[in-house]
Amino acid sequence: MAAEICRASPLLSVKTQLFHAPPSPTTTTTTTSRFHTSSHSKTSFFSHRVLNLNASFSAVRRRSSAVTCQANTLFEIDSVAKAGQDRLEKVPVSNIRNFSIIAHIDHGKSTLADKLLQVTGTVHQREMKDQFLDNMDLERERGITIKLQAARMRYLFENKPYCLNLIDTPGHVDFSYEVSRSLAACEGALLVVDASQGVEAQTLANVYLALENNLEIIPVLNKIDLPGAEPDRVIKEIEEVVGLDCSNAILCSAKEGIGIIDILNAIVARIPPPADTSQRPLRALIFDSYYDPYRGVIVYFRVVDGTIKKGDRVYFMASGKDYFADEIGVLSPNQQEVKELYAGEVGYLSASIRTVADARVGDTVTHYGRKADQSLPGYEEATPMVFCGLFPVDADQFPDLRDALEKLQLNDAALKFEPETSSAMGFGFRCGFLGLLHMEIVQERLEREYNLSLITTAPSVVYRVNCVDGDTVECSNPSLLPEPGKRRSIEEPYVKIEMLSPKDYIGSLMELGQDRRGLFKEMKFITENRASITYEIPLAEMVGDFFDQLKSRSKGYASMEYTFIGYRESDLIKLDILINGDSVEPLATIVHRDKAYSVGRALTQKLKELIPRQMFKVPIQACIGSKVIASEALSAIRKDVLAKCYGGDISRKKKLLKKQAEGKKRMKSIGKVDVPQEAFMAVLKLEKEVI
């Protein structure tokens, strides 16, 4: 198994390797005549042959020394793998190491976790698969971690057994709160940086989270086997940007198994053990939970103080609920039941909990009879930042959509939804999400796992409306906005966004920030060729195609990270769309006054193309209150009433035209324009682009 892990070739003799050695790149081909060979060409041939033999021997010496180095680690890995079979045995608190892996998206975090599990013998070779800790198909397809996992490993260091608890974390900014709670459950972290890409925006954000929790950070440079890897440049970048001492940074390739033993040794040697506080009242930090249809909610936690045993009555301090611990155990990485967990250990708890809301991430678990004086710091309620409407294409699927959302909410306490009715799309739900990625994941899971066909409206944010009477109303839907006479001002959420980019794309990214009503804060060169640009931008300007534009303008090289900084008053208005004088609520939007004309013009022009012509003239208008700012008109389908007139008096023609005009007028007053669903879909897509 170990040979497969390290990809080490068996030791071959020099003669065998020389036979299989590829030709040296310095070989030059000597062309001679078919019938005549001069002494000079013979000498040249033999001299080249000798050079080739010397080069091959030197290559074999290098290769054999490398194979010997790899072979020396095979015995270590075999002993480590054997020790991993006894990972349920208890060790002293001083021999426990709790650590997390933090990295930007696609820097090899899950691959490194796989290799650690494999090398320590936690997962057998026959059970191993790529992204072992990523359970969802969606995670494997996208190559990202959405739901964090934990794993207990056993490792022998200087003939002493150590218990290593790995807590894998998501890499996207939407899940930064989950990452912060995972880091709070650890004493150290592996900072994984791609040796070819270098420091990215989420790398910085995760490092700052780790420093806030006073963690020991071990820099790890991954993917050093790539042709484009530049370890020296990246080490210098980490020291300059992050401020970490990288003199003892570990160079590794998780895919090839290079440097894995060095990482395990560094975890034991450099990460401090947890404090031995087993005698104190129980306090355990929940860092994740999920719903099991047979056992209820399964809680993942780290015991900070005290001990917990099977059958104990436990109390959740934030939710105020109490349950009996029917089962406790460790994650290795599958659930394995144990009788007791003490301070410093990581495990799971099953107590027939019916909803995830009773055991939220960040909550503190204590004994019901001997409660702790205060809960662990850092707990926050999950607050949705982005809202959109979800409607079934087939109206008969509305009950199925409700059931699917309720099942998803059992696993995801951050998902909020409420019924919504639209004159255009029928019955649906207004859903709240942590961010755009969270929204995409929920939508894709609904379509894939529950076979639903959905229409998604343009994402929006929560606005605060300060009314004249002193009340403050939160509004995520334009149709719920109070009348202009009742509102004093409207506030919108702002985010601080940091963009990391090569210096060649600074101008286009600053232009993007200015176009999105951003306030420029600072720009600094973190290295000679890379700059950090900081803006404060309304969240509403970011939930559209901001990320796509960022990648497009920088040819994929820029990355971004944002944090919510609060609400600010803005000159926002409600833009209504009138078709034949009737307001169409599903098409109403909240936009900034400066952008109202361009958005209104784009919507009216698109609707003119999509709405079929009627028997009467149909005006399409974009309005702010009663003021029309953009207008288009669909001309009427007219019958040629003059076709039967072949000459004669003009008064006859005028009479026929007047009669037709009166009919059109009467038809317009009682007529109704049905906007096809295809038109709504196209306009919703347009709203996502222009707003």
C-alpha cells in the first residue's frame, strides 16, 4: 500500500535502469553516407556514444539516489499505516493535536486531506477515492468543499502514539462563519498555498480568521510537481503579504505523495496540545450538524472543557433545548461509537434532535444538571444576504417544491423561505441564502435530487426602509416597498471587497469598481507584480455578474474576497413596468436613481421584442412613481378596411377609418395583454445582467 501511496518505483539495478533510460536530450544524431564512412564520422560517432553513456550513468545515479530517498520513507509510512488501525485507543491530552486545513478554492485542500487519511492508515487503499471527505456529487463535480467534515487519525512520532483530529473546511467566502467555528475548535492550521498560483484573496481571509483564533499556522506549498511551480516566489509572497515566517515552510505535492510525512511531523512538533480541563463543567463547541432521516440531527463538536458520556442529559445554551445523548463517538472518518469523550477530543453526538435549528453551528453544549457559567464566544445567527424567488415551471409541482425545501432546511439552517405569489409565474417561494454560491447549490440540488424544473428570479438583497412615522421595515421584494409618501429614506447593504490581481489588469478592475458605484479605498502592491485593490461596493451591485466580469477582465487571474460592513443610505427608487397602463409587479425592481434610465430603457426594448402584437396599440413604459422615464409601443394589428373601396368619395374612406379607430379604442379600454412566460424568463435574465 505504501508503495502505491508514494508512487515509488522499486529499486532497480544500474544496468536495468540504463537499459530502460530514455535518450539524453543532449544526444546529437550523426548522418553518414550509406556506402562510405569517414574516420572523422567514426570518431564522432564513438565520442557521442561515450557522451551518451556518461549522461545515462549520471541520470541513473540521480534516479537511483531519488529512489533510495523514497524507499527510506516506505518503512516509515508502513509503520504509520499500521498505527492507524488503533485510532480508537485513548491517548493523553498532551498527545492530541486538533488542526484544520485552510486554503483558497482549488489549491489542493481536499487532495491533501485524502493523502493524510491514506498515509496514516485511516482509510484503506481499497476504500480510497478522490475527495474522500466530500460526500456530495456536486462537491466532486465542481471540485469544491461545501459541507465540512472531520476525521480522527493516529500517528506514531518518536514511537509515541498521537491522536490527530483533522477538521476540513469549505473554501468559499459564503461559508466564512462555518470556517471561523471550525478554526475555533482547533489549535493549529495548515495554510495550503498553490506553488504556481501563489497567495489568493481567500488565502488572506482564512489566515486572518486563523490569527483571530490565535492558531499556530504551518505554511504548506502544494503542487510543487507542476511545471509552472515557483516555490521561492510564493514563499517570498507569503512572507511579504501575510507576514508569516516561511523559513520552515513545507514543500509538498499531495497528488504525488511528496512531503506528507514532513507535514505529519510538523503537526505533532509545532501545533500545541489542547488544555487539560477535564475537571471543569462540560463545554463543547458545535462546528457542524446534519440531519439523518433515522437518527435525527447528528452534531459534530469539540469538547473544550469537561467530559461527556453516553446517556448524559445535555443542554444547548443558545437554543435552550435539552436532550439525552443516545450515542456519542468519533469520526474516523466514518462514525465509530465510544463511551466517553474528554477535553480536547472531537466527536459526534446523536440525541434524537428533530431540527438543525436546535443545534446550530457555534452553539455550546453543556450538562443539564451542571451547566457552565458562560457559553463559548463567537456564536452568531445565520443571516441570509441574497434573496431570490423560486417558482416551479409546472404549477402542479408546488407541493413537491415545498417538501423539497423543508427537507433541505433540515440540513441547512441558513436557508430561509416563505411562500410568494406572482401574477406571472404563479405560486412559489421567496428564498434567502448566504451568498450566490449558496443559491446556486440549493437550486441545483432541488433540480437534481428532487427532479424539479425551476424558474429563478433575479437575485436581490435586503433593503432597510426608514418610514416617516419612525418605523424601519426590511424589504427584499420590490412589491413590498412602502409607498413613496410613507418612506423617508432607503438603506442598502455595503460590502468591503478586496481584489488581488496582476498589475496588468489594475485599470480594468478599477473601472469595474467605479461602474458598480464603488468607493475606492486603497491600492497596494503586495509584490512587484501583484496588487491588492480595495473598494466598498453595494451588495446589490455584486449579486449579478460581478464575479464573471472580474474573471473576464483579468483573464481569470484575479480573485476576490468580501465582508459585510453594514447599511448605508442611498438614493434608491422603485422602477415599475407598465404594460397597457397596468403595473406588472414581477418586473418591478429597486435600482439606484442614476441607473434607472438605462435599466428602464433596456427592459422596455426587450419587452417590445418579446410580447406578441395585439389588435390594439400597446404602450410599454418604465416609470418612477407617475413619471415615465422610458417608453416603447407595440403597433396594432390592423385590418385593411379600405381594401373594398376602389375609388369613390374620400368621406367614405374617412368614415370607415373612424369606425375602425373607435373599435380599437373600445378594445384597448377593455383589452388585456397576456405576457408570455418566455418573455418573463428573458426579462429576468436581462435583469441579472443590467442591474
